[in-house]
Amino acid sequence: MQSGTAKTEKKNYKNNRKNKSVVIVGGGTAGWMCAAYLSKKTDFAVKLIYSSDIPVIGVGESTTPHVIAFMQSIGIDIQDFVAKTGASFKYANKLVDWMYKGQEEYVGFDLSYPLKSLPYPKNESQFSSQFHLPLLSDALIEMNVDKFDKYFNTVYHYCVKNVWGNNYLTNHYVYALHMDAHLVSEYIKDKFIDDIQVYDCKVKKIDKFEHGIKSITLENDLIIEGDLFVDASGLRRVLMSELDVSLIEYDHAVNSAFVKQVPYRDKSEIRPYTETIKRGMGWEFKVYLQNRYGNGYVHHSKDSEKVSEKFGGKYITWNPGRLQNFQKQNCFAIGLSAGFIDPLEGNGLYLLTASIMKMHKALNGEINFNHVMTCMFDNFYKHIQIFYDNNYDQRSAYFEPEYDTEALLNWDILFPQYMWLQKAIMFNHDISHWPIREGDYSKAINYLLLREATHRINSEKCVPYHIGLEDYISKNL
């Protein structure tokens, strides 16, 4: 879709919404999150089609802080959500043995904001636009630290000690959630069921006309009409496949996984981070929920038979990639329907919540949905590549003109500078070419040293993580 078409969408969808309806196909996390958001943020009559006979995919979902912000934006109380869905807090992604045996790196969510905003960037957005100023990540290079994560991530010591750090983490953007997809769907369903017309039945037929989809006929022969349609049916892509939207495949290191749910032998086994461990034929992940952890072995399908002998579990496979078009005529794709890369970086639910909000903007004629979604998926893919390819040329990948630091805020690049820097240090890349900005770093260096010491001392006062989580939940019961 070209930008000129977006103005037509604004006319079609923004005006007279009370007389229009949106039909969502899919009753997983994507479908219910989308239904809840549109019922809260628009005047559309929201209809959701799902089948209780189709299981929800997921053994445990690792997320980013944006998902908490999304939940809060639709009126969900996070303490109530955690108490009733088996969710837990995620401070970081712990990478184990990725480059060599015994290596441990914590990839957190702290931001590389301008030094002028020290000690805390109260007025800075998550992606700062002031790249002409020295950034916190620049100060770390000046310090010549041996461990980037120890000084950059405020959550570092709470992860290492496995303690409850929420009381000392004042910025909610430094932690995320581990979630159970099935329980999340049920929770949102219970909260928003009165605002949504729900149909529990499989799709039988899709009726089209010159503007896209006209109606959906269910297996019970009920016909559901709508003005706008959303494909949240996962990898089946019930609507987009009917509209002949093709998949752009990525050349990716993994495309399969064996997954299973593992109960704790003792509650102290829970961890405040996602754990990803390098194995002989891939990577094992552990997503720690309240009463169990989701366990998976992500690998390439060529090794599936051998992995099955060692690991076992439910087998899932996918084609890493994204749709060529995320909107075609009056139909949008979100969640797994839009595309999927892999489960290791917790990008799935970020892309889901972001796509729902971007779809809302597209309906208002503010953005070109196809362009924005293409950039989001492609930039996640470029970012994730550095994890898998030890020979990845960071200089050519991130310092070509289209990827320079001045371009971070536009939709041609997504990630703040520090994330690149952490990967560069973690994978022993040369950072001598890093563009250090001129400035006085003494204040920033002192700040980072003080911050590290403060959180190290605070972590010694904390209770074990499982006890802190139990106490947090009990206050809501």
C-alpha cells in the first residue's frame, strides 16, 4: 500500500465508525489482545471468531517491556494480571555458553539516553532523537569495562543473585513479563467479553468482493459480515492466504523447535530472566512462569531427528519470514499471521502489540501500515542475525549510511545504539571504529559506577525472587 492510499483509509474507516464493524479471526493471544484494544480505543463494533477446538500455541512467552505498557493502555492492572495468569517478571535474557563454555551475558532493557539527561531521563522517549550528544553507551567505552552488562543493566545484580528487585527498579521499562499464552487469552476474554461479539466456531468459507473480504461463513452456516477484517489465525493465515498474500522468507539459522512444559521441583527454581543456552545443534530456552517453566530446543529442521532423541517434546516448525503485504484491501494481519522469526529474543509479542497499535494509526490515516510493518520485521531480523553469525560484520551491518545513528528514529532502523554495542562486546567484535562523540564523560562515568554499586548493595537486601513474587501476588488476592 502506498502512502497516498492511507488518506483513503482515513476517509473509509475513521468517519462514522459507530456504523462499522471489525471482524477478527483467531482466539489466541493475538486475537484477544487485538479485540480488547480496538474495543477500548475505537468506535468499531468488534467481532471475534475462534474455535475452542483449535489449541493455543505456546509453552511460555517471553516479552519486552512494551507488552506491559500495552496492557496498561487498555486498563489492565499488572498486579492483578500476574496474580491470575501465572505470569512472572523478566529482568533480562541470560545468554549462556553462546561464544564459549562458561560465558554468561545478561541482555537487559536499559536505554542509552543522552548524558545531559542524567541522572534519569524523565522527559526522554525510549528512542532518543538527540544523537549528536554523547550517550550513556559512549561512556561505557570510555570506561573500558570488562563486562558491559554489569554496568549498563540496572537489573544485573538482581539476576545474578536471583532476588526480587522490583522495589528498586523505579523505571518500569527495565523489566518485562513471562506469560502463559492460554491463560492470557482467557484473562483478556473475561475482562472484555461484554464489549465483543464472540463466535466459537470454525471458518467454513470466506466471501470476497472487489474491496477485499465481504463476509465469513462459519461451519454452523452463520454469516458474519464486517467492514474491516483482521487475520489473527496464526501460521494458518486463514484470511491472508485467501487473498493470495505471499510470504517473504528469511535465510535464518533456525526454523523448528521441540517444546514442553516442565513443573518445578521446588519454587526456588524460578528465575527472573529468560535463559537461552547454546547447545550442540541449536539453543535451549527456559521461560520461567510461576509454577513451571516453558522449555524448548530451537534448531534447524535438518537436525530435528537427532534433537528429538536428546530432547523430545511437542514438535513445531515454521518458515521464518514475513508477509509481503500486512494489509491487503480491507484485511490486516497481526501476530503469527503477519510473520515469525524465532522464539529466542521475545520479539513475537512485541511485534504483536506494536502491530495492533500501528494498525490503529493506519486506520486514522497516520501511517502506511505495510511500510511500517515491513521495517519492523526486517530490522528485528537484521538485529537477531548478530546472535547467530559469529562472523557478522558489525561495521558494514550498522555503519552504512542507511543505518547510521542519525537514522535510528525513522522506520528504517529500530534499535537504540547500546543494543548493538552490547552484542559487539559480547561477541568480541572490534569496537575501535565506534563513533564516540566529543564531551565530558567524567560525570557519566561516576554515575555508572555509583549506579552499579547502589544496585549491588540493594540486591543484598532483597529476598529470593520466588518469595518476592509470592508476596507481590498475595497482595492482590
